[in-house]
Amino acid sequence: MKQQASRKNFHWLLINKKNMQDKICERFNELLKEGSDLVQKLPKDPYKLWVKEEIPRYQSWLSSVSNLIRVVTKEDSYFFEECTRLITHEHMNTGIPSQIIQKMQGLLSSAKEEWSKGLLRKIEYVISAATFDDFLDHAAEYHKGNKKTEASVLASAVLEDTMKKVALKNGIKTDKLSLENLIEELVKKDIFTLVKSKRVKGYAAVRNHALHAEWDKFDIKDVGELINGTREIIEEFL
């Protein structure tokens, strides 16, 4: 039975991996095509540096490009940082500069090239992050409803799976290692700072109490910190 479940999970991963890859490639192509059209419509006069027509369409395109780049890259990557710089440029407060559109199109084209060569975020971690985010959204809904038990159990499961993924990603074998030991190993590899490890150990403590039904040893605020902290780990390390 265990072997059948393993094969089923592996098959599910392959299907979702291919589907996600196809969707991302398709989205790259869609946005590059639309971006090319938008660039062609930009003012040719060098003194007219601002988009004057179809502003909602330009803004929508910029938002979609930004979202895609954030999905396929990590926060410390050049693409993520450059995208953020362009989107938050001071001139964006007064309109949409033509130069921002042109630079974003170039950034998108380069990101697609790097993605196709496997040089950006691995597809397995894109899938994991998306799945974990979905579970955390459910946990957050329980948290808003003051359902401590449901929220803590769901968030605890995500925390454990997330930590194992982070460990494996950094070459740490997770077999027979407790959550606390995984945290220590990540510190040894300079993945986690001592400050970060202390916070994560706090989340792990809530998780331990939840899994042992020790409901009186943590409160709803602790569960909120567990949910938010787990989300931060996903965003930063997967």
C-alpha cells in the first residue's frame, strides 16, 4: 500500500510539474507578445516620455509581468530586485514612463531565457510554494474565525513539510531528524541565522504542542505567528 501511495504521489508530481511548466511557458509567451504590441504603441517622440493612452492595459501588463517574475525567481535574485525597482520607480507615481515599459519587456525576455535553461527557481519549489500557500490560506481563515485547533494543526503540517523541503534543497538529509535538529543543521550551513533559528524554534514549539493536543500551552496569537512565520520561510527559502 505504501509503495502504491508513493507511486501515486510521484505520478501526481510529474503531472503537476509538467502542467506548471507548460502554464509558466505559456504565460511568458503571452506577456512577451502583449509587451511587444505595447512597446510598438509607445510614443516615438523622445520628448513624449509618458504613456497617454490605454493606461489601464499598460498597468495590467506591468502587474502581470511582475507577478510572473516573482513566481519564478527568489527575492535575492537580480530579476526580482530589478522588477521591484522598476515597479516602484518614483516616476510611476505620476504616470507610466515609456522607459519602464521597454525595460520591463527586456527583463521579461531575459527571464524567459534563463527559465528555459533551468537557471531560475526550480519548478518543484514553485509547486511546493503554491501548494503550501493554499494550505496556509485555509489556516489563516480558521485563525480569523478564532478556531485555534484547526488553524494550528494545518499550519503545523505546512511548517514541517516546508522545513523538510528547505533542508533537502540545501543538501541536508531529513531522515530521522527532528524539526529542531533540522533547524540546527540549517544554522550550521549558514542558511538560517541564529536569530532566524530562534524564531523558527518558536514556531516549532507551537507545532509540537498542537500535534500533542496540548491546547492550553499556546494561544491564537501564537498560531498567527506560526502561520505568518511559515509563509516567510516559504517566500525566502523555497
